[in-house]
Amino acid sequence: QVRLVESGGGLVQAGGSLRLSCAASGIIFSFDTMGWYRQAPGKQRELVAASTGGGTTNYGDSVKGRCTISRDNAKNTVDLQMNSLKPEDTAVYYCKLETTWRGNYWGQGTQVTVSS
């Protein structure tokens, strides 16, 4: 069974930085996509960043230029470095594993709060 555990959330002032980490356990393939999504109160869950098995990275429009996703296939981890944080970045951030034939898996989420 796949398990995803996020860490690194917290409270930060606007303009600050945070690094989120996600550790995956279970059967993980290098060609699976790993990424980060977020959900703010009253809003739909949205893509923050994703790293595909082919090495392609995708970013949500609202974070482009401010976030960097990095993946370590040997350790089954995916990190999200977030810089120049804004109050509108406040949300619960979720790690997601997208597999080819085994479905998708989500972590429990980590809260990020950016104060103005």
C-alpha cells in the first residue's frame, strides 16, 4: 500500500519561504508522477507543481517563478521550495502520487499559512 507523508508546513510572513517535503512508501515507480496540490477554504484543489516520470515539471500559473519542485527517485521523496510567499498562498498542501494503472494517492496534507 502506498503512503504519502508531508512535512514542512507552518506559519510564515509574506515574502518568506518554506520548503515542503513528501516521503512516499510502498511501491513507487520512477515513471509515476509526483506532485503538490493545494486547497484553500472555499476553493477547489489546484495544482501547485508536479514532476512526471519523464522528468517534466509543471507548475500552476499562480506559483510560476516562485516555486521549485524537486524529486529524488532513489528516496521516493518530492520537495517543494516556495519563495516570495503571499497571503493567497495560504492553504492545505497535499502530496499526490499519480500512477499509470494503480490509481492516485494523496497525503494527509500540511497547512501553510502566510501572514500579511
